[in-house]
Amino acid sequence: MTKNIGNFERILRIVVGLALIAMFFLNDSAYSWLYLLGIIPLATGVIGWCPPYQWLGINTCKTK
């Protein structure tokens, strides 16, 4: 897996992912489980690789 996510986008994904997961623990609604979708941007931000980006040929990482 080659990295296809740039540094700024990685940081943004990690922050958004953590915020969504935090909302899961802070919210008591019936649909609070949807906040667990924050695992996806968190994981892709930590790894630095996004499968849909690879399939679509998108690369925001400036280094090779």
C-alpha cells in the first residue's frame, strides 16, 4: 500500500474521526451508533492510505 493521502488531509481525517467517536460516547440518541463511522476516517488518516482514492486514481500525497 503506497500512501495516497497528504499530511494536511491525514490530520483532518484523524481530527474528524476522533470527534465522531467522541460524539458516540456523548450522545444518547437511538442513532448514536452512526458516530462509529468515525472509525473509517480515523483509520485511513492513521494509515495514510484510502482505498477509494486508489481506485479513482487520486493522490494528495506530495512525496513519492
